[in-house]
Amino acid sequence: MEKHCHQRKIRNQNGAAVILLFVIVIVAFAATLIGASEILRYCLYRQKSVAAVEGASLAAANDLSAVVVEDPNFGYISLSDYAPEGQALLAPDGEPLPVHSINTILATARLDLLIAKQLNNQEFIRLAQIDSANARLAARRLTEALKIAVAPAGNAVPQSKSVQALLPQSFIARDRLGKKVTPRDRARQMILAYLRNCGMESKLQIESLELALGSLQSGGGTVTPVPSPIALAEMQGRKQAGGCYLAFQNMPVGDENFVFAAVGKQSSLVPTQEFRPDDGTMPSSIVKVNVVFKIIENQKDKTGPSTFGAMKVASCSQPFSLNDKSNAGTLVVAMPDGAPQNLRSLQDFLSDRHLNAERVSLYRSVQGDYPVDNTAQMVAAVDQDGVAERPTLADIFARGIYDWMRTAGCRPRIDAIAAAVGNRLVPTGAASPLYYLRVNGKGEVEITNGRAAEFTNQVVQDCQDYALANAALPSQNLVWSLAYRDQVRNISLARGGKHAGQMMSLTKVDTLPEGVIPDNKISRKSYLQGGLAVEFVISSPQLAEAR
């Protein structure tokens, strides 16, 4: 009897254990299901939040490409090149102005320095070094503007003295149409719109949203081509991608440093782990969006924080850049009375011993186009210290060739410019009275000649340079005179006068609409057509004894 009772007791205990185990298993399974459900829900929220923030960073990058800043040396600058349009960016003459990308400006300065070294001309090198320093300053000015655009307060006023020196106190980020650019607001709107469209608006709430500007540790891409030929581009040991410069990596020429901003043909996501905040040492173009989401449970009987609380999401994007579509200007070399015997190439004018010793006064048109505007005057051109400029005749030629070359941006081939300067411009035998030099889309120099003057109105544009050296170019027993017009010496809104250094047509045909009586008016050349950049006129030979 006792034995049966003991066995029954054991069976009861075993049954209780089984039941207890079963209960434990059920509870564990339920907990697992609940946990798995929470994890799955978190994964869903995470997926949606990441997609929302990625879209926001792309939108912010697009906004950065739209920001336009005025630079005192190069005019309007941005991360992208833009053709002149609209009524927001106008020169005093009422015509719209183009916007130049900072990479185009940097690449042009770098290319011009390479060409200067190839020509081994000190005036070329001096001018290229000035442009290189100004290009780096412009890159810093643009970076500071972009930092203000992404600042938490929208477009905060810069506080540091260094920033105040680059931007006006009241600076507000705007695009080329004059509209205010607010990447932070745009990012928030994109996130909210995405969450609303996918039904997550009540489950994910933005707790904080911050934007930061910076670069990428491993570099980035650009749409700016490296110079040709590559053998003359000083790219030894320097990486490139698809024939274009890499961003955030120094591409020096001698002692001059050049660092490019990362942009693509369209805005794109970049690795977040590569982001490094702007430290003031290079151009910055990468935007990082940091968002903290609060996860909210919305049930029939409960509204409150989720088990997982908050979620942090970050995404980085690089902006886009359009290509520079402007056309290069024309260099005119006119010899209406024939050519000096010992000056047959542009290099001859640069290296001639007499021309490197003979100095000439340089003049500048002020208060309008001389002589067509009643208020216009020709005054002595002065340097940054207020001293009247008296360059040598060789330096006049160097300056004119340099300024013409600069209108072509970063497109010219180094060897093509060197050949155009070094080769005979005037052939042996009968010479043409006019030579037109232009850089085509392939970077080659096209030289055409003729007897009809293409640029007939002898106008010196507002704030541009002019020189006249009578009987100053000796050749055998004759002396020749030189007239020099440089319409693109000063190329910014701040320093370029009523046309802001833009090229003008200066032709009777292009100047006047049909039916209008000629009255010496001039008009802007199309952005895609180029125009007169620089003109040299060598004329009026006379006997050296009569000088």
C-alpha cells in the first residue's frame, strides 16, 4: 500500500514538473515572440528612418550646390557652374552674370601656373601665383558660406573675425535666382514627407536634427578634368578618377597647393564613416545629416515611448556640379602695316631684350566705357599699394596672353598654348594684317587670319586696361607703335566695372539691332559665343632716326 502511494506521489510530482516546464516553455516562447515582434518592428522603423535620412541628405546636398557667393576676385562662385540667367545676378549694365564653380576656378589657376612654368615666363608665373592664392581664398569663402547655410539657426551670422573678413555680417545663403537656401529646413521637410507617405508619421518623431559640413577621409570624386597632356600636368604619384581630379587631396604645383571639393554629375550618397568635420584646411562640400528619432507606440489602450526609446541615424551626401559651358575669348594680334622683322611669334615679344627693358604707362577706363560713355575717363592704373603701374612692354604682352588664356578656364591643352606662343605667328613672306587666336572645345588653339577687322569699335570697357606705346618696338631701322586693350583684366562684379569683366562683342554687326542707327553702343556677347578678350595692335612704323 505504501509502495503504491509512493509511486502515485512520484507521478504527481512528475506531472507537476511537466506542467511547470510546459508553462515555462509557453512563457519563454511568448516572451520570445514579443521580443521578436519588437525587434522586427525596430528593424522596420530603422529601415524607414534610414531611407528618410538618406533622402534628406541628398536634398541638402542639392541645396548646397545651389548656394551662390560673391567673390571680389572671380565674381559669383558656387559648387557648380551655371550659365547667366534670371534677374538676381546682374552686372551694372543690367545683363545677367555666370556663376563659376570653385573647382573650375582652382583648376584654371592650377593649369595657368603649369602653362606659366612651361613658358618659363616670370610675369606669367607671378600672375598665376596671384590667381592661385585668390582661388584658395575663394574656396574658403564658399566653405564658410556653406557652413552658414547648414547652421542650426538656419543662416546664422558669422562670429569669428576670420569669417567676417570673408563674408558680410548680414550674409544669407541664396541661390542664383535670389531665393534663400535652407538645407536644414529642406532636410526636415523631406523626412516628414517620407514618414507621412509610408504611414510612419505617428510612430517616428524627430527628436533632433543637425547638419554638418565636412570632407571625406579617403578623398572623393570631381567632374573637373586633369590637364592635358598628362605628362605636363605634374600628376606623378597623384591619383585621378576617370580623367578627373580627386577631391580633398593636395595636387600641388611647386609651392602652390590645390585641393578640390567633392562633387559629382548628380548628388549621391557617400560613406558616413569617412566623414570628417570641416577644419579650415581645405574646401568642404560633404553634408552630414544626423537625426535622433523617438519611437512612439500607438495602441488602443497605450500611447507612450517604445521599448527601444530613441534611434540615431546619420547619412552623408556629396553635391552635384554642372560643367562649365562658357566659350573662351579671342586674342587679336593686328599688324595693319606689316610685321616687324624680328618679332614673328608671341614668344619673340616676350623674350625680346629691348621689350623687357622698355616700360610703358598703363591706363584704366573708369566711370564707364571709354570713349562712348560721357562720364568715362582714362586714368593711370595703380597696383594694390596705390602706385602707378609701369610694366615693361614684354610684361604687357605676357599679361594680355595670360588674361586671354584665363578666359578658356581649365580646358586649354598645355602643349597647345605653348605651341601657339612659341610657333611663328607671322609666316615668312606676306603677312596677314589680322590674327585671331581662340581655344576650341578640345583645348586646342585655332589661329585664323583675315583682312576685315572683327572687333571694330575701339572701346576700352569700364575698369579694364589700355596702353599706348608710340615708336617703342624697334626692328632693324624702324620703330613700331603698340596699342593694347585688355577687356578681361578685372573679372568680378566688385572690380570689373559696369560689365563685371564679361566679354563684349564690340562689332558693328553684333552691336545694333536691325533698324537702329549706329551710335557707338556696345552689347554683351553670348555666354556661349565668347568675345574680345585682348587685342594687340602693332602699327605705324617709322624710321628710328625720326623717333
